[in-house]
Amino acid sequence: MGQMRAIVTCEYCGHRQEMARPIRKPESFHVVCHGCEGILLVEVTSADLRPARSGSGVSQPATV
Ligand SMILES: [Zn+2]
């Protein structure tokens, strides 16, 4: 709990990388693409932080 997984797709080369970092509030940060070393700006909105409640305790796969 408390940790959000974000899938970041590089806008330059299309490389996808998964980041797991604690995100508790909307913020933006930079990520270096592992494919082309481009700088990607990642923006986390409050909507992204909306808890995914299934009601049954079963975790749902992250929406890409
Ligand atoms: Zn890239």
C-alpha cells in the first residue's frame, strides 16, 4: 500500500519502463529513458492517485 506503479512510455523511442516509487500527492518529475536516454517529464495527477478499489480485496492489473 502507498506505493504507486507508473508505466512511462518514452515519447522518443517508445521504450516502456515501469517505475515503482512512493507517490502520495500530485507531482511531476523527470525520468531518464533507459532506451534512448531522453528526458521524460512524468506528471502525476490526482486522478492517477485515485485508489483502485475493487471491493473484494483483489488487486487489479494496472491500466496502461
Ligand atoms: Zn527513449
